[in-house]
Amino acid sequence: MTTTDTIAAIASAPGAAGVGVLRVSGPAVPAIAEVLLGRAPQPRHAHFAAFRDGDGELIDRGLLLYFPAPASYTGEHVLELQGHGSAVLLDALLRRIGVLGARLARPGEFTERAFLNGKLDLAQAEAVADLIAARSHAGARAALRSMEGVFSRKVDALQDALIALRVHIEAAIDFPEEEIDFLADPLINEQLQRLREQLAELLREAQRGVRLNDGLRVAIIGRPNAGKSSLLNALAGSDRAIVTDIAGTTRDVLREQLSLDGIALELADTAGLRETDDPVEREGVRRAHGELARADVALLVTDAQQAEHDLALLADLPASVERLVLINKIDLEHASARYESRDDSIWVWASAKTGVGLDALREHLKQLAGAGSGEGAFSARRRHVLALEQVALHLDRADHVLRATRAGELAAEELRQGQQALGEITGNYTSDDLLGAIFSSFCIGK
């Protein structure tokens, strides 16, 4: 990418601080740096400078650092100015930079230029924003690993395997007059199945990465008076929800953000699910179903007598939603706390009132949120998961075509579309609309 304009922005957070940072990128940087310093700056050295306006009046004193292209964050000439963290001084310095030939940067434009100049791929660029916005230590570590290319290398390895399979199939298509059925070669099927297994593993890792990045979204559901609000209060460690003996106390969705040993969770206490003539409570039930549709985990709160009946509340959930069943009020049943894995759900016996058994629930929520994923865990976004799901769909179709009809052209086309969907993650195949949507969500100055 070759740009003719130079951009500038305040890179430090708004408000008063000890130090404020202003960054500049583009072809006019060397000339701007020489005006501000009074001489040509030495690359990658900190120079103490007096920053002055056009009339020679002192704006501020601070440090000037110059990074010549291409060895810079954006791949262009970059200038970083560090002064006192006063909004007034930084604004005056930004206006001075504007007079010297720079324009205000758009949100995310520095990182966008880094992507367009090949300094970062798209997944790494998004990880920059994720690192800045991280809500937990685990999320920050995962975002840092993505920024260093852990996720991108896994995508590239999958891309290479997919290309190798395409080459094998398209080579077979090139010899239709031969009596040998090249598409019946068992190596093709072996490659395809191995590729599907690798994709499934990467999809699982990406889903964990989304949870590490965004936090685990848990919808607490159940009948009225099952103890949902008591559970929210117990997990949050405060009386966030009103708890009474009156059924239907919770009418709206009550959300609580919390951190369990550095893992971010978003709990949503919902209205009790039942048929009702109360229009307000009916709206609360509708919102509860909406919360389920966007949740990562459905946490059903019930008791020993109603558990089997209440399982119907989990019946229509998508397969991607984790299912947790909390058998609550064991203090009233004189039952012991325990933890079991049953079919497609985990069952925990506990008491939200006394706290007995809730440690097992907390540990399982932490595992679902990505705790213990290992040093290779990385952050991901929901668009990455959707792209990987599209790749899986195309691989499934290619497998069906090869088994059912041996139509190599159709299989090759499915693989081509799968390769394109995979390339959207790192930016090998992307549109201007997608780039605009991604980088417009960044903060100005990054």
C-alpha cells in the first residue's frame, strides 16, 4: 500500500494523566519531525524536544521518537510524541501537526495501515483491539497470543492442507479420458477426513477463544421461585437481585459481569418460565427466551422433585449451547452436594442459599469459559467461528459429492469456496465493507 496522506491522532486515553501520547504516520513524518526537533531525528532514539507552535511559542516539552519505514508499526514512517497528559496541550500539539501536513486519523486507521502494508494479518489486527478491551487476565493473554500469530498460523496450516487437497482433486479432473478413476484414490478421502478433523479441532479452539475474549454468557433459567436470583446473588457475591417468596419477582433480564479467577462471565437472571396472563411477566418470559438464543450456556435451576419435568425447558436449544442443570435447595432436602455428567448436560447438586456445592459449579463455568485451555489458547471473534462453520459446511458437501457422485468439479468448487471462507479470517479474501466494519470499531489512535 502506498499512501500520500499523513495521519495523526492522540493515542493515549482521554483525561488528565502524567504522560500523553500523540502518534503520526505517513510520508510527511520526516519533515514534521525535523521541524519539531530542529534537526533530523536519529531513528529509534528518544530525543528530548521543545514542541513549539508556528510563532515559536512553547506548547510543551517531551520526548520525540522516529521510526522510519518499513520498520514501524504501520510499515510507514511513524512519529511518536510523548508530553504531559493534558487534553489542552495534546490538542494544541495535534493542531500544530495538522498545520505541518497531517490530517486526523480515522478510528483504527493506524492498525488498518499495518494490515494493508503486510505488518499484521486481519486476525492479528483484530487481536490488537481485543487486547486493549480485554476484561480479564486470561482474555488479555489469549489476545496477546492471537496478536503474535498463534491463531493465524493454525489457519494458515489448515489453508495449506485444503490447497493440497484441491490440487489432488483438480489434477484428477484433468485426466477424464483415462480409464483409471483417480477420484477413487483412497488418499483423497484420507486427506479430506484429516482436514475435517483438523477443522473441527480449530473450531473448538476458536469457540473457546471467543469465550476468553468476550466472556462466557450464561442464561439462568427455570420456573418461578426455583432460586435463580439467589444463585445470581451467590455467584456475584452481592445482593444484585431481589429475592422473595412471591413467584414472578423477576420480570426483566438482570445482567451481572463478574470475574472468576481472571475469567470473565456475564450472568443473566431471567424471568421464571411459565404460562401467565400478566402482560409484564409475559414480556419477561419472552425476553428470557431471547436471552437463551444468545447464550453460550443455559443454566437450568430446578430442584429434585421438578428436575425431570423442567428438562423440557432445554429441549429446543441449539447444539452449540452448553447445558448445565443445578439441583438447588439441597439444604431443604438434606441431600449432599455432588457433580455428575449426564448425556449432553452436567448436573450439579448445590444450595444457592447456603453456598454448599457452588464451588463445583464455579469450576465448571471456568472450564467452559476457557480456563485451563493451555498456553496455546488464543482469542477469536464470532465472525471467525462463523467463517470456520462455513468451511465445515463446504467440506461436508465436498465429502458427500465425492461419495455419492464422484463429481470432481463440484467437489473442487466446494473446496474453493471453503478456502475463500477460511481466507476471510486472516484477510487473504476480504471486502472493503468487512474492513470498514472491523477497523471502525477501534479506538482513535490505534
